[in-house]
Amino acid sequence: MVRSLLRPGGILFGDDWGFTDVKRSVVEFSEKIRLPFCTSGPDKWAIQKPDGTPFFVHSLVPGKPLEPSV
């Protein structure tokens, strides 16, 4: 459902990455929809729907790059 709601290049993101349940849910969802996720800092995460260009998500924290997690 989320894949159909996001436009190509659209980003689904959230916080609370530090919580075990959030980590588990993001990892499971990422695997289910077959898209990688990124994290930024101690609590931000993001999944970007491809738009035909290589996977990349801009930093959610100004000046701090995201690091691919999967």
C-alpha cells in the first residue's frame, strides 16, 4: 500500500530508531517491500521509492549524511 501512495522518488521517514520495536518494524517492512532503508543519527530512518536513479536519500539532519543500513 505504501509503495502505491509514494510517488517515484518519494520518501517515507520516521524517528525513534533507538527503540527495538521500531528497528524491527522498519527492517521487516524494508524486506517486505524490497527497498533499502537508511538511518541518520541516533533516531532517524528513511526509505525512498526509486525514481529510476540510484538509491539515495538526502540527510534528514542538515549537514549530516545518511548511511545505508541495508
